Amino acid sequence: MEYPDLLRNLRTVRQARQMRQMELAGKLGISQGMLSRYEVGQAPIPTPLLLKWGSFLGLNLQIRAEEAA
């Protein structure tokens, strides 16, 4: 996965807010298993879901599009 720091930070913030994966997954409309796969980098997170995820955690995520080489 290309963004391990982001994944680690999302998990850390979720845990700091004492939110279980099951709770956040329910708010995001996904399974707990899928959330787990996202957090450990086993599946790419769709951008709209990533923004929603950040919003539920009280984060203001900014997505920067990289130009293709």
C-alpha cells in the first residue's frame, strides 16, 4: 500500500476516540472485515470513503491528485 502513514494515523485516531472498528464500519456502511483490510493496507480505500472516514473521525483530509508521468 502506498500510504502506510495515513493508514496508521487513521487507526490511531480511531483508537484514541475509543471507537471500535465495528462502530466506525457501521457509520461508513461497510463490514468490520472490510474496514480491517483498509486499515492494514490489504485493500485500496476509495477516495469518497476515505473522505467520509476522515469526517467521522473529525479530520479534515485533503486529497492531492498526482499527475501521471
